[in-house]
Amino acid sequence: MTSRTGFFLLAAALVVVSLVCVLEGVQLIATGKVAGIGIGVSAFVIPAIGIWFLRQTIRFGRTTEAMSKELEAEGGLPVDELRRTSGGRVDRDSADEVFGRRKAEAEATPQDWRVWFRLAVAYADAGDTPRARKTMHHAIKLRG
């Protein structure tokens, strides 16, 4: 299963669970009891947060995909530059070398979203997802 397929399955599950929550919330509000109304209103808030998060994730994915297509058309899309061990793990020296080069590029031209995109890809290649997402968000912000 690809990550895209997994994402769509989880998104579908979120939508189904959200519908169930909303329907249960309506039933609780219909009881007319104070506790039922309070819990029913809460049942609307939780799916709203989930749907907002899903929307943000889809937006992030679409934006990064558009950015990668733009970079590919310009010939600036990076490939996995990191050397790997025989077991498939990233070679630490290789990662340090690529990060040093990408960081120097980002420091040299801090307003260019392309260098931040490439730095985010380097983080992702090394398996550092939190830094990759944060750096990619910065690239998106710079791109506008």
C-alpha cells in the first residue's frame, strides 16, 4: 500500500467517524437534557477539528506537489543524494555533507523557496520528517 492510498483510506475513515459523531451529537441535543446538549455540542467540535486538519494536510500535499513539478520543469528537482549502507540506512557522513551543502545554499539565498525545498527533501531523505515538514512549510511561505 502506498502512502497516498493509506492517506485516502484514513481520510475516508475520518469522514465516516465525523458523520457518526455529528449524528450522535444531534441525537444527544434532541434529548433536551443539559448534559446531553453539552456532549452533543462537543460532538460537533471534534469532527470540525479533524476535518480542518485533513484540509490542511491536503493543501500541504497539493502545494508541495505543485512546487516539485515547477522545480522539475526548471531542472532543479533534487534526487536522493545520500549514500546508503548495505542495509539501506543513510550513511551519516553523506547526510552531513548534503545537509552542509543545502544549508549553505539556504543561507546564501534565504529568500529563494527552491533552496528551502531542496533542504526539506534532504531532511526527508534522511528520515527526519519533523524538520522536513517545518522546512517545507517555510518554503511554501516563501513561495507565497
